[in-house]
Amino acid sequence: MMMNFDEFKVQASKILGLDLASYKEKRVERRVESLMRRRSISDFTECLQQLRMNSQFRADFLNHFTINTSEFFRNPLNFTSLEKEILPQLFAEHDRVKIWSAPCSNGCEPYSLAIIIDELQKNPHHYELLGIDIDPDILISAQKGVYNSGALKNVNPNRMKRYFTKIGNDSYAIDDKIKRMVTLKQFDLLKETYARNWDLILCRNLFIYLTQDVKDLITHKFVDALKTGGILFLGNTEFIFEPEKFGLKKIVSSFYRKV
Ligand SMILES: C[S@@+](CC[C@H](N)C(=O)[O-])C[C@H]1O[C@@H](n2cnc3c(N)ncnc32)[C@H](O)[C@@H]1O
């Protein structure tokens, strides 16, 4: 009998160590089917077989499944709020500001924060900046810190001059000083225990892929991980309905404070 998609998800989750049921069903199905078409894999049984036997296919599957799109200063107006209001206030309130970019993808997000912090002339003892992602390949790319002009479209000319070096036709390397400000780590937000006492957590453009139950669960975990008064910063199209149920208060578009 042909294997159905639900059964495939259960088996594939075990092989991959990634809970596919936490992600929106239609999206998972579309991603799996498009990869199968691309590889001329005819059914879920064969796809599972490949996942079991072929480590390269496993890596390709994860790569295809996790959408890594990112850019520097993504949603620039929100980064202006961060630069002009949120971060200066956090630095005024705390000797050491702990910031977590979760997920950080190719590094554009934590490096954007690092640029702002460098411009605010903060020393390493003033901040901790951690970027995590589930995808090991994207973390290697974050570590390399080389970007094309698409990822840099919101970087102003001053910052381009100060923090990037052109190394190829359309490739720019970020300054080592900025890279050194960020710690990168592989981490699965769905199953691992979160460190606590963060002042600012950025969880942007991941919730759009998750089921409502999983979003709620992760929101609770983020709230637990924040200090009282700490800020949760979401993507532009992501919202928390009834934030008070999570112990949050919306302060300005995309920013929520733990009360
Ligand atoms: C669209 S990117 C968002 C990057 C960045 N926050 C931004 O907004 O530009 C989504 C990232 O979520 C990561 N991801 C997906 N599931 C994850 C999980 N369970 N734990 C940690 N990261 C995950 C993917 O690998 C991908 O790099």
C-alpha cells in the first residue's frame, strides 16, 4: 500500500531529528513534493529510503526545507526603532545587554545588531550577542560573512564603506570586528532548553512557518527566557494576538515587552 503523507512525516521526523509536524502542513507538503519532483523521486517510500541511506540527500532535504532568506536591516523602520529607542534604553537600564537572534540564518540579522552596537560605541563587556539556527550549512555561511548586493540593499553608504569590503563582482565581506561580536551556535528552537535572562530576543520570520500551537509554545518559552522588561522582536508579518495572555505588552509594531 502507498505510504500517505502523515506516515511519511512521522518517519522522516525520526530520521531527521526534526519535528516536521510543528511546521504548517501545506508548506511542508509543498517543499517535500517540490524536492521529490526535482530528484525524480516517485513516492514517499522512496523518499524515506533516500533519507535513510543517503547523508547528502538528508542534508539537501534540510536545506530545501529551511528557508534561509535574510537581509541586513530587514524591515528598516523596525531597525530604526531598535537603533533609536529600544537599544539605547536597554543599554541605559543594564550594565550588560544580552541579545539573542533566534533564528539568525546567514548572519545578516545579528551582524546588523552588531553594527548598531559598534556605532553606539559599546565594548564587549556591555553586551552578549548570540545567533542560533538549526541549519549547520547556513551557520557556516554566517561564519564566512560574505554577502551579495541583494542582502545589502538596506545598508547605507556610510556603513558599506565602514563595515564591508568588496571581494568580487557582487560579493562583499563583512568586517572581522563585526563577526567577532557575534557568537554563532546550532540550536533547535523546537526541542532544546532555552538559556534565560535575555534583554532582547529577535525571533523573526520563523513563526510564519509554524503551526499556531507551536508558535504559542515557543512564545511562552521566549517569555520565560526574557528578563522582566525584556523585549521580543518579531518579523513584520508576525503578530501575537492577545499578548497579555503570554505576559507581554505590545510597545510598538513588532516589539513586545515582558511585563
Ligand atoms: C527566513 S529565516 C529568518 C532569518 C532572520 N531571522 C530574518 O528574519 O531575516 C528562517 C530560519 O529559521 C531556521 N529554522 C527553521 N526551523 C528552526 C528551528 N526549529 N530551530 C532553529 N532555527 C530554525 C531556518 O534554518 C532559517 O535559517
